[in-house]
Amino acid sequence: MCEPRNDLGRHLHALAVREPNDVFSSPASKPLLNLSPVDSLDATILVDNSIDVLLPSGRGVVSPPLRWDAFELEALIAEHGYSLLVSVTNQGRTGSILYDGGLGRDTLAHNLDVLGILTADLRAIVLSLGHADHHGGLEGLLRRLGRRRLPMLLHPDAWHDRKIVFPTGAEVHLPPPSRADLEREGIEVIEERGPSLLVDNMILITGQVERRTSFERGFPLHQCRHNGRWEPDTWIWDDQAAVINVRNRGLVVLSGCSHAGAINVLRHAQRMTGVEHIHAFIGGMHLTGGIFEPIIGPTLDELARLGPDVLAPGHCTGWKATHEIARRFPNAFVQSSVGTSFHFA
């Protein structure tokens, strides 16, 4: 098995693998770390699987902007990838991070141009995991940014070379990011298995997520190369989310794929912060395909217990799960798109 390779890694691995159960303890009365509440959070979807420029805006959600010459200019690009620009403000202090970079080498930079978004105040880049659909677009962005010694945070397992082996025998390669290429572009690579606080303690990156539910059991078709051999990599330990505590609202949780399981991710955010209420979940829930569609029901049952105010599933959530979320949570569901922006305050 592709396991953490050092003593700290083995220790955290042991902490993160619990005997699964469906009985969750209440969030800790004292937070495990000091995540500072923010006055406001803005998150813009820069890369996602779909785009719809005719979506309505409302309730703090701004759909992709339309203008008179919108169909005469360069269009936004959708692809099988994910990227978010996350900006926080608290008592006059502001900061932004890029969470993931999409798949195509030029897609992220192109969509930033079309949206007219500048990245001069970018404080850090975070990878939710090492799959190519979350880091491929960094190449085009870094060419534009130049050598800025920008820090990039990732879990050390993100360097694994991986593939998916389907029951038909078909295989899909999932190449990792290149450390040499990143460092050549001036990126300061920071490896961390545990949680991290960024932007003046206003953004939590969860690090390795505890796996506690009985139904979120990883990705059995997933493998990684270790010592020259392909081995099972079911748990995908590098999957990590971003968490922001919006004052008087609750937690906003951003997840690229939720390979740890969407419920595990949300419960982990509660335990880490000591904050019970989930205000919003934005991102991928990995409920697509024959392996994961059977857990749509229990996942949504747990979501109902959590009671988030906003649900904006994207990327790898899947058609069936997205439509079931829209049906079961009509007041919370937001159909998002490349270019959709969220404002929470």
C-alpha cells in the first residue's frame, strides 16, 4: 500500500484511520487550533466542469458576468478540473489564496483574463491533492506571475505517480506535479500532512482528514507507484479542504474532490475549529460513477443532519448526485458555473 513514509506520517496516519462508525461526537468545546473569524469571504470558481452564463444571481451568489459584447469576446472555458480564488477580509486585513489550478495548462490563466481578475495580492497556492486536474493549470499561471517566491502548500503524498484502473481494463494516468518545474518558477514548496493556518490565521487548510464514516470507503480503483510497482492507493490521503469561519454565519468549507468523503470533510472541519454550524459547502463531492452513486443516499442523509445553508456542488459530484441535492435541498442548492462568485458576510 502507498503509506506515509516517515515517523510523523505514520503517527498522523494512525490518527486519521479510525474504526468507521456513523455516530459522531459533538464538535470539540475547545477548537484544536485558533482559526480567526472573518468579516467576509469571496470565492470565485475559476475552473470547473461546466459553464452556464444564463444562471441567475442572488443570495450572495453572482453568476458569470454578462455584457453587451459577451458573445463577441473570448469565452470562459470549462473542463474536468477545479480551481477557486479565495479572498478573506477581517478588520481591514485582506488576503487571497488560489485553491487548486485546474487541468489544462492555459485554462486557469485564460479564465482569469476573461473575468478580469488580477492576482497581484495572491498570498499562497494550495493543492487539494496531487491529481493533474487540480494542478495542471498552474503552469500557465506561473509563467504570468514570474518568480515571486510564492508559497505552495501540499500534502507530501501529492507527489505520488498514480493511475485509475477501471473494471474494463482501461487505465487513466494521473501524473503528479513536478517539484523541479515548480521550484524553477520560483515557487516555495511547503509539505504538510497536518493542518495549516494561512493569511493571518483566517484560512484553515485541513491537511489529512480523519475517515470515520462507514460508507465513505475511498476509491478502490486508485493506485500509486511505489518502489517501481503499482500498489493500491484507496484512501488518497493527500485530499484536503479549505475552511473559513465567517462571523455570525458559520463555516464555509471548500473541497476539490472530497476523496476523504464529503461528510468526513465537513465533520473534520467541525472538530478542528470547534464551530458546529456549516454555512456553506462549495466544490466536488465525488459521488459520480458506479462505485460512488450507491452512497449518494447516506451522504445526503448526513447532509440533512448537518443542515448547511448553501450547497454548491461542482467538479466530480456527478449529475445524479447534483440533481438529488437540488431536489432534497431546494433552499440551499446553488447551481454553480465557471465564473460564479460567492460573497459571504
